[in-house]
Amino acid sequence: MAWVEQSGSNHWRVRFRRDDGTIGSIPGFRSEKAAEDHANDLESDQRRGTWLDPTGGRTTVEEWLTDWWDALDVDVRTEDNYRSIVRNHIVPHWGGTALADITNLKVQAWAKQLRAGHLSPVTVAGFVKLFSQILTDAAEDKLIIANPIRPRRRGRRNHVARIPEKV
């Protein structure tokens, strides 16, 4: 259930009850009608089972990784490799970024920077794939709507040079 409260002379907020019983708040509405519309949308999403707590997307990558490592079930050597990639490449760039602020274009720009830094395309693709796995698990835990990373479909393509056949 969601409801609207006035939070200033010309400001309104939507309050809602989370699954764990605590009360959340979404501030910043300039009119009561805008807040009521948002509250109605929120209730509709809750009834359909598609609602996500807006505070979940504010979780940073580094905060999410704490839970993610605990649930990861892979071979010890694979985990060591993942930890190295995360420590050296993902956390330095993405650690303080909120999950909801990550976009496909930002990830593709990051990948381009890594390749420009003389890392091989295969190595960079592995970093992006691991980051994608991390974000997929965040989406499955309902922290974000969906994994923002999409396969690359434009840009340079490596085509085999065609040699005309002899007639």
C-alpha cells in the first residue's frame, strides 16, 4: 500500500511499505496529484508483482559484491580469477556507481577504454561478461529492473577478406 504525504509547503512524497515491513519514501513531487499518480502506479506494480523497491537501485556495485561473493558457487581457481578481475578492473571503475546508474553505453565506453589501454578484445570481453553476470544476479534479486548490458551489435566487424575466384 502506498500513500501521499506533504513534506513541505510545495513538496509531496510517496510513502510505501516494503516486504520486510519497514516504510520507504520517495520524495520530490511538486504537486499532490503527481505524488498520487506515482503512488497509484506503485500500487499497481505491487499487485502485478513487478514492483522494485527504488532504494535497491541505489545500492553501489561494491556493496552488491559483498552479497554476490557470499552466494557465488564456482571452483576455487575460478573465484580467484573473478576476484582478480573485480579488484583490478571492475571496482576501480564501477565500485561507487549505483546499480541503477549503469547503462549499456557506459559499459561499452568502459570496454573501449580498456581496449585502448592495450588490453586484448578477448580479455575485455571476459571482463564485460563477468560484469554482466554480476548485474544479472542483481536483477534477479530485484535490485534493478534488468541487466543493462546488451551484446555489441555495431561498430567494427572482423570480416574475412574475400578474394575473387579465378574464372
